[in-house]
Amino acid sequence: MSTKDTFLSGAAQLLGERGFTTDADMISPWLTDWRGRFTGRALGMASPADTQQVAALVRLCGDHGVPIVPQGGNSGMSGGATPDKTGDAIVLSLRRMDKVRRFDVDARQITCDAGMILQTLHEAVEGENLRFPLTLGGKGSATIGGLISTNAGGTQVLRHGSMRSQVLGIEAVMADGTVFDSLRPLKKDNRGFDLKQLLIGSEGTLGIVTAATLRLLPALADRAVLWAGLADIRDARKLLLHAERVAGDALEGFEVMPRHSLDAVLTHSANARAPLQDAHPWNALIELTADASGADALPALAQQLLESAFEQDLVADATIARNEAQAEAFWMLRDEIAPAERALGPAMQHDISVPVADMADFVADAVPKVESAFPGHTAVAFGHLGDGNVHFHVLAPQDATPGEWEESEGKTISAFVHDQVTAWKGSISAEHGIGQLKRDELARLADPAQLAIMRQVKQALDPRGLLNPGKLVPLETGAEPL
Amino acid sequence: MSTKDTFLSGAAQLLGERGFTTDADMISPWLTDWRGRFTGRALGMASPADTQQVAALVRLCGDHGVPIVPQGGNSGMSGGATPDKTGDAIVLSLRRMDKVRRFDVDARQITCDAGMILQTLHEAVEGENLRFPLTLGGKGSATIGGLISTNAGGTQVLRHGSMRSQVLGIEAVMADGTVFDSLRPLKKDNRGFDLKQLLIGSEGTLGIVTAATLRLLPALADRAVLWAGLADIRDARKLLLHAERVAGDALEGFEVMPRHSLDAVLTHSANARAPLQDAHPWNALIELTADASGADALPALAQQLLESAFEQDLVADATIARNEAQAEAFWMLRDEIAPAERALGPAMQHDISVPVADMADFVADAVPKVESAFPGHTAVAFGHLGDGNVHFHVLAPQDATPGEWEESEGKTISAFVHDQVTAWKGSISAEHGIGQLKRDELARLADPAQLAIMRQVKQALDPRGLLNPGKLVPLETGAEPL
């Protein structure tokens, strides 16, 4: 048998029929990323049943020099879970590992396998009057392991932080097949380097996350959702600071969108209605929340925020959702921006951040700069102003040829946007990670000192470059193909 | 000139008279750790004026193979900032670097040099109606850099987390003299490994922290301090869960102490008075706090907590401090435990944690076990029950000879306590770090997989072992002496 055949029969023997396949039809859906930007090939697809199988498989891959592409829900935005075109690697799906291992309601902690889907987790803890304070559009497919590996964000980061803040402990299989186990969470533990933190956000390039212990919060008892119309994005910054002062920890969300985005949603969605009578250059969506201990005071707090914002001339107009249905309708306007913009034609999308204090100035500066450098294009920024993170989209001219435009002018535009962000000391990936999509831009724009340290760490923990090769900070020399 | 002389004259030239000394009288106070457990020797002491001088010095040390022991306030508990006895290393004091670099009141962020003293930071932000939510006994000497390098804790971790949670960005000089700069904080940044997290808590073995950007919170407007008497430590656990439910985010501190500790304080301090009429086997000190947005509701919340705890039979007796003076007096009882216990004679002290949910059971199990294995000794556990972290002291018998006892029976006792903690899947260092004090116990008890990964990271980032040699996870081969 060739080395390749030895590997394949070893994997099949190790994992059984449910755990390993080379069937092209079975594998095919998992070879293209969610956005359809990247398509690769694979030697096979492994779906281990437990951590011990993952560890044994990693050792087998090591024996044969087979690269591994770990994959959760395959809903990442940067092609981080898609194999390259060589077909040398296997895809290692964690989706079969989807059990709750331990649920401690009193301690508000849950330990689950990496393959558990976010929405399933939400539902599992709701029954105990708890909540997991992270959510995002792909919650029906995104897995806990994928969310950890990409340090995912969402609309609740303002108050609760990104995935990193929710993770109390993880279990991961390292490149040599050893199992790193920090699942039993210690609130305080100063026994050296916090390796868990190194693995979070490492996109499967340092280890394969197989389980996690997560923190939970008391279920929400009530929320108040406000909509404000603003003359200028700089007023949104002032309103944010005001909301932080007035509402304190009750402030859970602060999203902004320009008139262009709201108009797009109103055109795109038959059910959508503008919350305010007049159109305003900018809109802010503010959510205050409370658990049982603060629910009584919430309506008065929202009213106080609204009135004081009017008094201090921070808003042109504003309103509070009258009931939960209207609150949902306000949020729908925010959630529908991406599909509504998509319907307008091709766009280059950028997931960027700058220091929170600078975001309003950045948008006010960068939008006209981009539109003047690329005539006929429209730049739109919307999203998480409270986190210094916006989705910065540049829409193609009406007459652009989709496909062609992205590969030519689109790429130039992205580099231009990334240059602007770098000049403002920001990040070219606030939420979505680097994957393969932004790998070359990272190499071009990142601080060389930081890149060098990342490569040293990668070299130390995966010296043969078998874990998710070609992603993030690849080693100069990859694995030998079979 | 010998290599040693070349180095010394190079360092003197680089740093000037204020920046480098070989004067034994000047250096001597910094060669013994705060607890007086370790005393070392040093080739010289450097006090650089800025980050560029630190970087140049690290390169000079690299050229000559001179090890570096970074030092902040020299108030660490594990000998992590004390050089070894060879006299080959220099002490690198960060104390001269003590400036605020940038203070953004609106964004509630401050950037300061690593040598800034914690108390100075507290005072600097108070004027702007803000607070830095971490404090501890050594605040008058502990520096920001030292607090970061040891991921320090304190009495506010329950609500606000340890030092790691306060750090938004750091600047550090790596072993090769490059400057790692993540000072401009991005709330969201997913450009690869979070190297900042790797450096936090690494005790100067991976890099030398030279500055940090820290988060600040609104100043406290009010607090309510409760004292409860309890029949059993397991009741303290129930009371903690109840307080979390009732008070939510207002719960800032939850400390426990046994009757033995309270009696020791009442004997030791002339001003101390017991808060409750009767003595109880256990006592809990609970602090609720509020900023301006929640101050009005605080007294009623404290009252509600007290009454519901009585109704549910969670406390034997309890009271609320009538005013700020009494609140201070309650906290003084907690803060005086360490000196009061010290007055009773020698003790082995252990800074341990187990999962929060298990701490009450652990104490109930371990205290009698230790006292039965070592007749005549008294085991006392007190501290941060809400964090799963207690100070576990074992007091020597009355007739023990100080000095002798620590070195003989004391060491056996510590190993016994650490074995118990390990059996409960806990940590032998919850707050104080490993340094040189617990280095061998870490090597004996830590998960070999985790130790191996730590050594790989250390080897990658400091291949010659010049940064704080002999601490935490030393490389097998250290630096060549001059």
C-alpha cells in the first residue's frame, strides 16, 4: 500500500464508518466556505465521536504528515475552515461531538463539546432561567468550537465581551496529539502562562478545540429598545457616552446605521417601517436590559435616557419601542441591512475596528475619502459603534460586472480601506478572523514584531505546520505532501 | 577588559548614572523578597528611563549573555522578582518609569508606564470621578507592571476579575529586544493570537512589560457592607448563591473567615470589635456597591438581602454596617487577619483555589484532614469564597522552633496541602504566582501536558533563557554565566 492508502485505511479503522469518509458527495458540501469565496479539496473527512478519537487521529496524521483542517459549522467569514486546493489535507469536522458534558445551574456554568451549535446552547440553558450572552446571525450553524477558534463577536459585545470573555476553560488536542485540559474552571489560577487564552482566536492553527466550559448569566427579565435619529455620526458618539453614564451596566447594545442602510432595508423588506417620521443622516439603536433584580427600574431608566438626550440636544428625534413586538421590529431593521445591501449589487465588505473613541471620526473621514478615490462607488458604515467596530461596505457602481469587479477594482478598494484603517491604528479584522481571506493583507500590514512573535509561537506548537496550513500565519515551509 | 567589564561599562554608558549602578548599598534592599524568604546577588541594577532604554539594555544583555530579573515594587509573594545566588544577573527595576502617558476620561482608559504604583493610579483617576477596580494590601508599593506580570487578584475579583480583566493593551520588550506594542486598545481585534494574554501572568519570563492601557470604571457612589454569622461553611456557599441572585451585579465582595481568625483579630487589635453579639463558627463579609446610576436603590437592596437571608434560614445572625465608619471597621477585621495570625507564631501559608462550587466542601474536608495528619497544628482557611480562593494557613504548635519548623515539618505540610488541592482539581497558586517559591511544586504537580506546552512557548520566545531565569518554568539549560 502507498503511504496515502496506509493513512486512509488507518483512519477508517480508527474512526469507523460514521467517523471517516472519502465519499466525494459526502465531503463536497464542506469544501466551500459559507460566503462561497473559497473551494478546496480533501483526502477525506473525519467526524470523530470523542476527544480520544480526535487525539488518535491527530497522531495518525502526524505519522503520515497529513495536514488537518478543523471545521465547526463551516459558517466562518474568512475561509478559515476551508482546505486548500492540493487535496493533501483532511477536513476534521467536530459536528458529531455535540453533547452537554456538565451543566451546573447554581454556578452558572456549562461544559459542552466543541460541536454543539450555538442555538442549541441557547435553548439548553433557557430552560433553567439562564442565558448565554453571545449571539450572531449564524447561530443556527455556528459551533462553540468555531466561535472559540475565531473569538466571535456579535451584538452583545458592548456589555458582555466577545467569545473570549465567555470561556472559563477549554479542552484542546495539540499538534502532537496531547490533550490540553483546562475544563474544570478555576476563577483564579496563576500557575503560569494562560494557554487557554493563546488557543482562543487561533483559528485551529495551534490546537483543535474539543470542548469548553462557558459562563452563563441570569435570563433577561426585560429590555427597552430605543431608536434615535441623528444629524451626524459624531453625535452618535456623544449619545453613546451619555447612555453609558445614564444606564451603566444596563446598556447592552448600541448600533448605528446611516440613512443609506435604513433606506435599503425599507426598500428590501415589505414589512419594514421607519421608526421615526423624518429621515435622518444617521440612526442609533440602543438596547437596555435587566435581569430580575433590575427589571422594575428599567422603563423609568429608558425614559430618563430619552428625556435627558433630548434636553442635551444629543438627538434630532427619538422613540422607545412601545412593546416587545416593536422592539423586535427595530432590531429587524438592523439585522436586515446585510441582505438589503446585498440586493443592491456587489460590494466589498470590511470588518474593521479602530479605538472606540476614534470610530466616529474615522467614519466621517474615510467614507468621503473612499468615494472620492473610487468615483461611482458608495461607502456605507454600520454596526457596533460602541465597540469601535463597523462593517464598512463599498458598493460597486450600477454598471459593474459582478465577479469581474471584485477581482479587479474590488481588491484595490479593499487594500485602500485597510490602509486607512491601519493609519488610524485599527484592525483589519475586528470580528471575522484572518483565515485565508485576509492572510496576505495581515502579512502586508501587521506590525512585523507581532507577526514574528506569532510565527515563533506557531513554530513552537506546530513545528511541522500540520494544523490548518495556509491560514493566519503559515510557516514558511508547510507539510510534505503524501 | 573582561566580558563582564565590557558589559558593565556598556550598561553604564547606555543608562547613565541614574540608570545603572553596581553600588552594593544601593542594590542590597532589592535582593531580598518582600517576605524575606529569598536573597540573591546581582551584577548590577538597571533603572531605565523609558522603553527604548529597556530595549537597548535587553539587546546589550543578549550580546553578553547576561540574565535579567525584571522587578516592580518587589512586593511579590513568591520570590519572582528576586535574583538567584550566582550574581550573574542584573536586576531591571521599572520603578523609574512611572508616568501617565495618556488619560482618556470619556473612554475610561488610562495608559501608564509599568513602574506606576497602584495607589498613585487610584489617586490619579479619582479626581475624574473614576476608579480602577483592583486593590490589594501592597498597593503602596506594587506597580502596574508587576501586577500584570503576576495577574494579581485582590478583594474585588468577584465582580471585576483579576488584573487580566483590567488590561486593554500592553507594551513589552521581548527577549531579543523588539518592542511588542498593543497599547492603543481595540475593543475588538481578531488578527491572530492574543499575545497580550500570553504575557499577562508570565512573571517576566517571556517579556518585560513596560506600559499598559487599563480600563476604568465610574467612581463608586455608595456601598453597603453586611456581616453574617454562620453555623457552617457550606451555609456560606448557599448565602453566596443567594446574594448573587438578589444583588446581581451589585455584589462586589464576599469574604469568609472562621471563628479562629476573628478571635485572633479581636485579640491582636485593640480597636477591633465583633460585629455580632455571639460568636459563630463562620463569618461572611458581603459588600454591595453602586455607581451614581444605582446608588438610590442600594440601601433597599441590602435590606432585602438581609431579610430574605433570615427568612430562608441562611444566616444565624447578620447585620448591616450603619455608616461608612462601621463599614470600614468590618473590612478592618478582614484585613487584619494576616498580621493577627502572624502574631500567633509561624505558619505555612497556601494561596489555593478549587472550582468555586467546591470550595466549601474542600475546606470542610481538608481542615480536619490536615489537623489529624499533623497533630498539634491548626488549619485555618479564610478569604475569597466567591472566587473559590482561600488563604489556607497551617499554624505551628506552640512549642515549634521558628525557622526549623518551616524547613522540616512545614515543607511536608505544604506538600500535603498541595496534594489535597490537586486531588480536588484546584490550583496551588490562585493569586500569588509561581516565582521560585512554588517552582518545584509546579513541576511535581502540574499536568505534564501543560508543563510541556509552557516549556515550548518559553523556548520559542526566550531560547537562551535570559529572562527571569529559574522562575516559573525554567529551561533545562540556562544562560552561560559570564
